[in-house]
Amino acid sequence: MKRNDELAAAAPGTERVHLAGIGGVGMSALAQALLDAGCTVSGSDRLLDRGDETATLQCLRRQGVALFPQDGSGVQPGLSRVIVSSAIEDDNPELEACRAHGIPVAHRAAELARLVSGRRLIAVTGTSGKSTVTAMLGWLLAGAGLDPLVINGAAVPGWDAGGTRIGSVRSGKGALAVIEADESDRSLLAFEPRYAIITNRSADHFDLAETDRIFDAFRERVAGLVLEEMPPEDALHEEASAWRGTFELEGAAFTLPLPGRHNLVNAWQAVRMARAAGAALPDLQRALAEFPGVERRLQRLGECRGAAVIDDYAHNPAKLEAAWRTVAAAFPRIVALWRPHGYGPLRNMLEALAAMFAAEMRPADRLLLLPVYDAGGTARRDINSNALAARLAARGVAVNEVADTSAAEWLMRDAACPGTALLICGARDPDLPRLGRRLAGEPLAPPPACKCLKGRRMNHAAF
């Protein structure tokens, strides 16, 4: 089986490419970019193994992508290569089929680097905020007339062309390409960008010392400007009740129609980089004021019985803290649902998560915990959400374990009222944004039995 270095000369386009795990946020964006480049694309996903065809998978199918269960049946002779992410383990049927047929395998980051190799590349990385900054920067450069290619890990409203495209990709013809580069598997080291933003550094997938080593190694691969600074405190002005903020840069005032100090920092960094890339201040002021936000990043979906329904991708302590503080500044009460996105991350972040929730939650706030999202594979399953629930309960935090999103939905509807924010947080699980949409207006099916993880009935009085 050939590896990445043997594929360096292969150019995208007019090729048959198969993506293992095509429904994920990074792989679906790459699939869209490969379609735009003229490739014939197929893919597999574990969700298809259990008959769950998400909106993302349906969109790819409508564009002509052949979809398969992740059983190896989609890996057939004639493929130019099979693309995998770090989530694909070595005994996966897709890789076994590649070995049987002699089909080359490439990592997602290597394929993305090849795809953007003819452009001036701006890579955005960091522990938190990189998807938002990538989206903002792409939006700003487009508003300034530079027509960038953008390949992100989160969708921007409007970039989906009415649901006909994956909204995390902007197909541009200009000289610039903007990508989100992932540190979680060190794959950011596959890129050699002209410019880069490192949004911030904190422990998440690695401890802080290893995180620093990874980002330092990435800096060495950047040919030009690396932006890794924070704006002056007095330059940022959050207007929580108005769900917006303002900041100043180079003597110009900018308005951001999104909440939270962290988003003001994100926007400040994006504007700084756009200026370095040649964009004019007036163009950037106008574009930022029209920025529609990012899907699943403090996205207000609507209302449920007078309560605001807000969906967010937050999955580590820093991101959850930023989301909680932002929503708490605008609403006197939060009823939140969170699902840990993996056993390893929960194990590594357990104490930090307990400390964060205990510090941020107010007496009126409530937290619902779903079981860890199980994506299959060989992960150690010796920890689950009950470990976090026990630590929070010991600190006096109002927390309940719930078995599934159906149970959570009824509790959240029951708690909904004006002045309350129903906040849904978590990565990977497609049921989370589906729940948000149901709460924000779709009709509800008859109630299921409402149970906690151990099968006991939920204590509604706790709510």
C-alpha cells in the first residue's frame, strides 16, 4: 500500500477519489473541494452502517457522490487513492480493502495541502476559535474582492448555495486560499503556508507542553507572517444584550454582529490578517458588519416557548467557558445540554471540566449530560459522563444525566420560558443540531420514557 510521500506528484481533478468517514466536518469539506476541482468522489461513513443519512451526506449524494457503508465495499479497483483522517484505525475495512487492491492511501491533511498547493496559503490553527477565524477571514477577503478559496471545519450560512453545497467551502478563483489546520492529530504540520494565525494555546488533545511544541514546530513551517497576538483590552467593547460587539483597529471602528469577547478577539485577528493580505479597511469594515456567523458557533436557531435556542460546537473547557460566559451575559438562566465527544478527551479533561462548570454555573443554571459519543473503534470505554456528573454533584452543581436527546428534549421544553437560554453543546454527534432545530420550531413526537443513564426516572423536580 502506497503512502503519502508516493502521492506527492499526483494532481487533483479528473481522478476517482474515495473518502473514508466522508460525513465528518473536515472530510465533507474536503469532498466538496475535490468535487469543485473536478474529481469523481465517493465515500463511506459509519453513520451509513446504521442507516443514518445526515443532511451533509444527503447533500453530497445530490452532487453525485456515491456513498457506502464503512465495510470496504466502496473501495474498488480503479480508484486513484483513498483518503483517511486520523480517526480511521489501521484495521478498518477500508484500509484492508486498499491493501487487497493495492490502492494508495493519503491522509486528509496531505490531500488538502496538495489541493491548495498552487495558491498563497493562509492557515488558521489554534486550540480554540480556528473554525470561526477561518470563516471570518474568508468572508472578509471575499468582501474585499480577493475571491479566496476557503476550506473550513464549519459551515457559513449562505456558502451552501441553498443546500446544494457543503457550506464549509467557498469556491474562489483568486490567488489566496484559507484553510483550517488541525492540531489535534498534528496534521497541521502537513502545510507550509505563506501566512498563519495561531488563535490561542491551551491543553486539549495534549498537555500544554506538547501543545506548545506542536505550534512551535508549525511556526517554523510558515514562510511569512505568523499572527499570534491578542488585541489590547481597551480595544474591545462587548454589547451582550444586543448580541454584538465593537472594536478598533488602525483608528477604524468595526462592528461584529456576534456576541462574546472571544468572538471580538477572533474578528480582530481575522481583520489583522486580511490587512496583511492586502485588503482595504473600508471593505473590511463593511464585510465584518455583514458577517452572518458560523453554524454551530453560538448559533441562535429560534425560540421554544419564549426561550432562546442556541447551538454551539463547544467541547473542551476553554470553549465551553467562552460559550457559557457569553450566553450568561445575555440571559439570566441557562439550561444546557452537553455531550462529551470521546472517551479519551473526557478522561483527559475531567478535572478541568468539573472546575469550569462549577465556576461558571449560576444558581439558576442547569446542566444535562449525555453519554460519551461513541464513534466506534478501539477506544478505552472505562469512563463515561457519570464520572463528571458525580464530581459536579459533589460541588453542588445542578446536573442530571440523560440517556439520549429525546429525554433531554422533553426536559428542555419543560424548562423553557422567557429569560432562559436553551444551550446545546458538543461535537461530532449529528443528533445535537437536529435537537436544536426541533426545539426551535419543529413539532415534537409523543414523549418517551424519561430516564437517566442508569435507568432511574429523571427527577423533574430538580429542574
